[in-house]
Amino acid sequence: MCAKSDSSPLLQVESGSYSQKDLHMNLCQQCGTAYFTDDDPVDGYDTQDFAQDYWYNYVQNGAGISAMLEPIFALKSNPTGSLLDIGCGFGYVPHFWQTMGRGDAIGLEMSAYGRIGAEKLGITVVPEYYANAEAIKDRRFDYVYSSEVIEHVEDPFEFIKEISTALSDDGILILTTPSATILTPTSNKHVVLATLSPGFHYFVSSKSALSDLLTQSGFDHVKVHDCGHRLFAWASRKALPDIEIGFSAWDLYLDYLKILSDNADHHVAGGAVYRGMKDSYNLGKFDRADWFYECFKKVAKEGLDLDLADIKPALDLSRNRKQLDNHLVPSWMGCALLYAGLIEGRHGHSVSNRLRLISGSIEVMQKEIDLGAQFAGEPAFFIEVAKQEHQKLSYLDSEIGGDKTDIDYTITLRQPRPMKGRDVCIFAAYTSSDRISDATANYINELQNNKIDVILCLAMDNPAQALDLGNINNDTAIILRKNNGYDFGSWTSCLKHLADWHEANRVLLVNDSMFLLPDLLPTFLKKCGECTEDFIAATESYVRQHHAQTYFMILQNKALQSIAFRNFIENFPFLSNKSDVIQNYEISLLSSIKNEFNLSTRILFPMNDLFCNMPQETYAGVNVSHSYWDHLVSQGLPFIKVELIRDNPLNVGILNWKTVFLANGGSVSSAIDHMSIPRDGKVWTENQPRSHTNIDLDSSKKNRSEFLTILKELNRVRLNARARRRDRAKK
């Protein structure tokens, strides 16, 4: 904005729903304004999705009407008179101004939704830039108002110079625009995205830059207030009246919404009653909230076929959409279901009914975020409120009083598709932060690329906390749960949560204990698909007793239909001790499947093949996924144990792990980032010494015997391999 060239790179925005290209933003070192450096960074208006959806989103909940009015009513002079709204959007401010008797008002708006607003609200909206608006060229106004517009123009100085001519001698220019203050690494991602609005904004101003711009434009009296994410500015050639920050005209605003609720268009009316319900509740004006809620139920049912007594049809419609489609699924739907649950709670309605509404709200809000994050600021904020309310109601519904540790608590963030006849992966993962690692996300995305539906069952210490899903495909179903029961707890909890899991073609049970080598996955999955056995696992172990290693397992439909296996899933108990889970479920699972469930089994990489028919006792203590990891990879296993690379507890040779990763399509950087996540207060670094298993050869003859057996077994494998090569050479 200061036209200086002294700047430094600030951030990069990848192309998304509305910006057609990657965008790069610099920060001016002189005035503090952030601006996009690309040629023609504003291309979002040209997209079909924007033209189709935006006016619905805007009237339903996108337009912050109270936020628009705030800088006007900050003027303590009780503003009345003539008003010109430059870039009025749908026209709410001119409509409010006239409807509430403040004076005459005209809007200027070039976009299509300005024309729609003029029609729906019955106001004057001139579809011209001010310089070309012949109808008002000789008029002067007491207030020239322009909210969230200046950032959309390429030359802000010329813009201010042009619209200032519309002011009367003592008129006041009122501006709002996003604030560069919010552009920090620690700021909320969704607020930052809305501030940047890739494809629509040229720059984001600083307080000082906007103040200097107004002063340089000839205004003698300028005041700019930085709210943290927005700037409010007032400018005049005469002394400004007293200004008091903070919106206080709530009753006037709610009266306006009540009038707006009678609008003939159900999108406009629905947006009004939703805002009235939400804002009245937040203000503690519960009588008004109840009135708006009753109006909301009527408008929602009659105009949009949303029946709060049966929200399933509306949820199904939301789940199946591939774009915002706010003409069918209003953008307020998720937030409104939250407030419906809150208001019904005040009236003593059942916990189960409130849970139904809150569960639906979370799912719809997440869908809105997935499909249009930069226009989903409100769902991004309220989804955390909804998750906290869901958690509270779940504890009440469980009837366990004050003991909240024994509840199998889940939140459906993205609803899974029907499982009948499909290949579905239940992916058990854990995160201690607000994001799963890129290594885990890459694993999930590759499974989906190979036509496997993935349901991420994500264990968290606090499932109600904020969650960044930016590295996961939008098609990934997500169930959040309290971190109880380890992987078996996640798998069984997820399956119990799904009514049709036994109708799937097959179910893969997978966890995040492995790094994926993507290039090997298609052939590996093809090999799995050729198996006819009921239960399939990648590798096995004879430590303690013979069992399948449970990082990758497949249950065919016969296993899913088994009454005995279904009882096993339904009756999985809460276990807080990891050793109990390993002993009672991981180690005993293979035996139970064969002997109790009478199902057939298959190990894809059996130890008998690896050790050339040697007696089992010679490899009974071998952890094949550690000691023979590179051999398994050479045979087509697309997994490497995270624990092996991170901790190397058996001190095996792993110096070549990066080479193996790169040769098979793996991401070394993602693996390093994954291992660098702190665990139990410890931080892994790439060059730290590996923890070794201490073997005391003199402690007992048994230990020495086991050690010698391992050495003998290693030598025998090498000799057998050499013999096989020699035999092949002779042939």
C-alpha cells in the first residue's frame, strides 16, 4: 500500500477450491501490509462454484450482519442520514438503514448477488462502480460505508480517492478490512484462510498502512482500530464524533432480524432466524432465542425440508454432496443443529435427543469445512463447541456418574459410506496434537488410491480438541475416540459403531505402527486379493506363542458373518493395560480364529518360508519385522516398522533405511517428521544413539543358549541361501 519495494516472503497458499493457482505473499517491511506477488491473483470470481453457491452461503450465515453494523454504531452520535454502501454485497446494510428508519440508503455492487439482493430485499442497488454510476453522480452522502471491499481492489489509493468524492462536507467514511495482525504461524488456520481469501484478495492491510492511506487521501481526521483480525477505520474532513469500540445495538439488530424473518425467500428468512436464534442464545436473551427457534423450525421444515424431529434425510443429503450446494444444504445447518441441541437442553429435553442433534451438527460442520474452508469460518469455530457439548452429553448418557474413564467415547466427524460389498479399511491411529503426521496421512491416502475405503479411527487424549485435517483426503471417514484400549480398542469400537460392518466384502484392520512403501502396495494388495482364506495377516511371530502380527490383517466376508467373531467384537472389554491387550487379544487372536471361530487363516510371509523349513524352535524368539525387515521388503512387503527405525531395540542393521524408502516410493522427510513427534516427554533426533537390548551372557545358561541359537539360526539362513543360489547356477 505504501508503494515501497522493500519486502520479504511471508507465506505461500496452495491452489484450492477457488484460487486456480498457487499464490505467494510478501510482507512489506515499511508499512506492514501483506500482499500477493503473483500476476492477477484475483481469479476466484470466475469459478463456477463461486457463482453458483456464494449468495446462498452469504445470506444463510456468511454475512456477519452484526459485524457490518459494528463500526457504524461505534459512532456515539446515533448516526442517521443518507448512506452509500460501496460494494454492498447482498445489501444488508442499506436494507437495515432504511428498514430501521435511519435514513435513505443506496448500495453499489457489481457482482450478481447484489442484483439478487436488490430483488429479495426491495432496495436500490446500482450495478456499477462509483465512477460510472450516473444515477448518483451528483449526490453527496452523510456516510460512505465500505465493508471488506478495499482488499479486493488493485489500487487502494485510487479507490479511496474515487469514493471520497461521494461524501458531504462533514460526511464520514467508514471502512472495514482484514488485518495483517492475524497472519502469524500460531493463528487459527481457518481465520487466516478467511483473511487471505485466496483468489479474491490482493492484499491484507496493517493498521499503520490504512491510517497513512487515509491521511494521504486528504482526510484531516482519521481513526483506525485493530480488532486483531479486522481493521475498522473512520475518516472525515471535520472532527469525528466520539467512537466506542464494541457492538452494543443488539436489541436493534435483533429487531431487524425479526423483520427479516418474514422475507418471502426461505434462504433469506432462514438466515435471519438462524442468526437470531444463535445471537440471542449467546447474549443470554433466552426468551428471544426461543422465539427465533420456533420460527427457525418452521422455516427449516417448510422451506428447506429439514425436520428437526428426523434429521437423517438432511444428513444423508449433506453426506453425499461433492460441493457446497448451499441451495440444498444451507451453510447454517451444522451450526443450527448445535444451537437446537443447546436450546432443547434448556427446556429439559432428553439427552439422547440432544446427542442426536449435536452429532449431526459436528458431521455437517466438518463437511462444510471440507468443501469450502475459506467460507467456513463459523463452522470451524463452532465445531469445537459442538464436540465439547457432545462429550459432556455422552458422559451423561452413559449413566456412569463421575467416572469418565470407562466410557467408550466416540465422535463421528465424517460419516462412513455404506459398507455392503465394499473393501473397507479400519485404520487405528493416535495423535497427541491437532494433526496426524504426514506419514500416516500418506498411508491412508495410498490405500484410497488403491480403491479401498478408509475409516480413520483416531484416538486422542481429548477428542473434543481442534483438529487440522488438511493432509487427509475429504473422502476419508473419521471417527474420533478417547484414547482407551489401544489398537484393538479402536478397531472394535469403530466396528461396533457401524451397523453394517458385517456386510462388507472384506475389512482391513490396520494401524499406524508401520511406514508405508507406496510402490509395493498395489502388488501386495493384489496378492491379498487372490487369497481365499477367511483371515489374512502379513507376518507372524512365535514369541510367547504363535500369533499373527496385527499391524495389517484382513477379515473376509465369511469371518465378518461369523457369529462367534461378531460376539468377540461386541464383547471386547475396556482394557487400560497394554500388556493385557497384547496377551489377551493380539497373541490369542490367531488361535481363537482357527480353533474357536473355525475359520481358515493365511500368513502372507510365513516364517517357515523365510527360514527354509527349519524347526520352529530355532526361530521362536525372532521378531521378523525387525530382524529381517529388508528381506521382507525385497519379497514385496510394503511396510517398515516405525519402532525399528526410531528406536531399533534389537540393534539390527538399518543404515540403509533411507535408501530402501526412496527406492520404493517412501518419503524420508515424512518418516523423520513422524519419528520427531514427542512421545512420553521424549524427543527423537535423527543422530541419537539407538537403544540396545542388553544381553547378559553370563546371567544364566538359558540366556546363553538362546543367544547361541539365534547366532546359529542366522548362519544357517545365510548358508541355505548360498546353497540355493549354487543349485540354481548348476541348473
